[in-house]
Amino acid sequence: MAAPDFSPETITLLAFRACLICNNPRCATVTAGPSDAKGDLAIKLGEAAHICAKRAGQARYDDKMSDEQRAAPENGIWLCANCHTMVDKNCGLDFPKEVLLAWKRKHEEVIRSLLYTHRSPWPMIRKFTEEGQVAQEVVDVLEDHGALYMDQNIENPPHVLLSVERLRSEFQNLSRKVNYDNQLKDLIKDLATECRVFMNFSSSRGRYDWHELQTMRSRVGVLILRLKEDYGCNIRGSLHQILPR
């Protein structure tokens, strides 16, 4: 093995310090996991990338470094294969050494914090997945419907019923965007169910009871809190009013 190449021990160290998550903060993808194929198979998409290249002519090469320094863990960063390719394009001019070092430092600070405080990384991980983006869409849709938080004195009963019915339809569309995450599918289904139950009580009479609306709001608030805690969703504005105290 040539000196500038990372040793197996260094590769393992970089992977563990990154918790097998890409250090690019705009990516933060999980780089290892189970395969969909039958059997005990795994997929690994992560790579130990050189911050300063191991050979002349490559990205961010520093001729003042020794081969031992180039092969040291301090010169490595854990990236997914796509980000590794991206940062090395144009000889690394778009991603200088200082940028990669900042990525690595901040990433390890987050992982260290999660480790020492015994907090789950799932909300952070899920937030950057396609399913996490759907979860945020769910919250954004909820925030657009004042029927969930407007004061009784300014509510218009027909508009409330129309808003809740529209919500149920939007949840059905959002559920179709979820490919793998059954937990998120169930959360969206539960939200749609709360809307359906409220409509079943109210639509036949053409009006609703304020207590029934408050009950629905409280139950929806519990589900929104799960979206916040499990998917790292941002809750803005008046929707905070219906979250559990």
C-alpha cells in the first residue's frame, strides 16, 4: 500500500467518527445500510476522501505535506460517493481545504453532542431524506389551514368544514410521495383519519360543535409533535397553539 493511501484502520476511524453519515452538511446522507435484495446483504456508499490529494495534479494537492501526513486521519473526511466526486471536480477549486475541514469539524461536533447526550440522530437524518421533506410538507400544509388554530370568534363554520375536507384530500396526495417510511405513512394516515372522524360528526348536520373541533385540534397536535420530534420538522406560527403542553 502506497503511503498516501489511507490504511484500513484510518478508513474505519473516519467512518466511525462520522457515524457513517456524509460530512457535507447539505447532504448528510446515511452511507451504509441493508440491501433490498434477498439475503444478508448490505450497501455501502461512503468513502474516506482525501482533503488534500495524495498525488500531484489532484484536488487540493499540497506539495508541502509528507506522504505520512497525506495518509493521516487528519487529512481525511467521510463523504458519500456523490459528494466525494463533487468536491474533487475542477481540481477542488469549488471546495477548498478550509471548507472541507469546516464540514468535518462541525459534523463531528454534532455527532459528539448526540453521543454524549444520548440523543437519537434519527430526526437529523430523516430531515434530509425525501421522506423527511414530505414530513415537512405535511407540517406546511397544516399551517396553511387556520381551522386548526383560529379563535372561535372569527371562525366561519362552513369554511372550517371545507378546510378540513381539503386537508384530508391533501394528506392522501402526500401519502403517495412516501416510498419506504411506513412510520410516516401511518402518521399521515392518522392525520387523515382525524379529519374524517371530525367530518363524520359534522357534515351530516352541516355544522360542527366547538368541542369536537377542539378535540380534533388536540389529537392533530399530538401527531404534529411526533413529526417535530421524529423528523426534525420546523413548526412555525400559530400551529404551536395546538401542540401538547
